Amino acid sequence: MFRYIITGYVESALSQAEYDKLEDGTYSGRIQPCKGVIAFGKTLRECEEELRSTLENWVFVGLKLGHPLPVITGYDLNQEPNRGSMATM
């Protein structure tokens, strides 16, 4: 279940991404609520892919180190996962 929460978090965060075309024709992308998540690419598609990868790494490092992550469209990764028994699910 936790995997699906992370997927939802990443998708919701990416829906808030902002992209700019730079003077040299390349692209930059960022996600405002996720401080420090920025990526660059020669094409918009390359920038989108790099931004996804950067965001995923940022989330995993934040979780591992216990950093508070922003709540995005109801996805709160700061809560402890429910570790209920599989028999009760």
C-alpha cells in the first residue's frame, strides 16, 4: 500500500511542475513545494524525465533521513505507515 501512496505523491507533485525554456533552447523544471527539486534537459521531455527522477530520489532520501516532506494534495508521507497484519486486510 505504501508504494501506491508514494506513486500518488510523485504524480501529484509532478502535476504542479513548472517548466521554462532557457535562452539556449534547453529546459528547466521545478516543483515549488519541493524545495531543491530542479532539473534540466535538452528537450522538454528529457527535462520532465529528469525532474521525475530527481523528485523520486528527493522523496526517498527525505524519508530515509526523516526530513519533513510537504503534504501534496492530501498525500502526507510524514505519517507512520499502518503496519497492520495481512490477515486483517
